[in-house]
Amino acid sequence: MKPMRMLTALLLGSSLAATVAAPGFAADKVKAGVVRSMGGSPNFIGKEKGFFAEQGIDVDIIFFDSAQPITVAVASGDCDVGATGVTAAFFNLAAQGSLRIVGSGTWERPGFQSIGFLVSNQAYDAGLHSLKDISGKKGAITQSGSPLQYSIALAAKKYNIDYNTIQVLLLQSNPNVGTALTGGQTDFAVQTVVPAYSVMNKGGAKLLGWQGDELPPQQNEAFFTSTKMINERGDVLKRYLIGYRKA
């Protein structure tokens, strides 16, 4: 065969092989729930770097304003996986058999900044300078039953403060908490690192301390999925986790 004819035959053969193989490599969709402005970084990295594509996975990142709705979304099938704070809603649904923890998430340890206690400028000027001073004060978080609420309870226990003297404000989203801090509607707040720095960098609040430095080591987050996802799309989940771990 002449060189030109051989090259043409090879190109046609490669094109035909690609056409035949393409349907077998159609990407499987995985819907990943993440809290807006924080968390879920492996999903963004894996998507950008092509780690999920290597596994035949197309990740659809779905944003939420707090952790608890992610739990509900995964249990209902609106999302396939979630990696966020373990809330009271999670434990309730897991107890019913709807959810399963696949791996651990963020741990609070000295030197690792994840959950922070912030104080409004107004409350700081009035003398709220440490966690010892939160008795009788207003503290803002996103939702009830979250690790953020548990953080307040742990701080109160450490400093022998009656938790019931603290007025916990449930503001539903991180932007709402930041606005309350900046405007002085709350004395202090508990937020994860990204929204916390967003407020502090604009001068809207000051740092009281990081949970990892102030309190005993604590795991507050987990990677989880639904029982249905494991039973019906186990292979897809395994391939997604390969890309997630690489990211």
C-alpha cells in the first residue's frame, strides 16, 4: 500500500473507532451539593483538572446557603453526594436508613482554621473580648442542629457558662450572619473560614478565636451519599470518589 493510502486508511480507522467507542464513554452525571462560598473544593478542583472526566464522570455542582438543606437534598435524590457539616437532620435521616457516611470531612485541630468565633465591632467595644464573655450575649449561626450550634455549646461548657443564657439567632445563611455581625444585630457569630474571612477582611467583625485552637479536637463534617445511590449506582459512586480523592 502506498504511504498516502496507508495514512488515509489509518485516519479513517481511527475516526470509525472513536465513533463506535463514544457511546460507551458517555459521562455519568453526579450532582454534588456544596455550601455556597465554602467547602466542596475537591469538586471544583476535580472538575477543572479533569480528574472526574478521567473516570467518565460529569459533576454538576449545586449550591446551598447552609449544610442542613444538603442533607435533605441527598436523602431525596435532588443531589447524589454531599460533603458538609453533619447536622441534626443528617442523624435523623441516617437513622431512618436514607443516608450513609462514606468518609470523614473536616476536623477541628490546633493550627487548622475551619470554624471561627467572630465578634461584632460594637460588642467588642463593649467588652466582649474572648469566649469567656459570651454569657448573656446573642450569637448568630445559620441553622439549628448544625455543628456551629454545637460549637457554642462546647465553648459554654469549657468556660462554665450556662448555655441557656446565650440567645442563639438562627439566620438561615452565611450572608445573613455576616450582615448581622456588621450591623451589630448580633454580639458574636460562629462561621466557617471562608465567610468568616469575608466579613473580617472588610472590617465588619473581629476574631475571638478558632474552634481548633480553643476547644478539643472535633470532627464536624463528613462525606455522605444516599443508600439508594450506593445500591443503584455503586459503580458511578466509586468512580466519582476516585476523582474526588485525587482532587
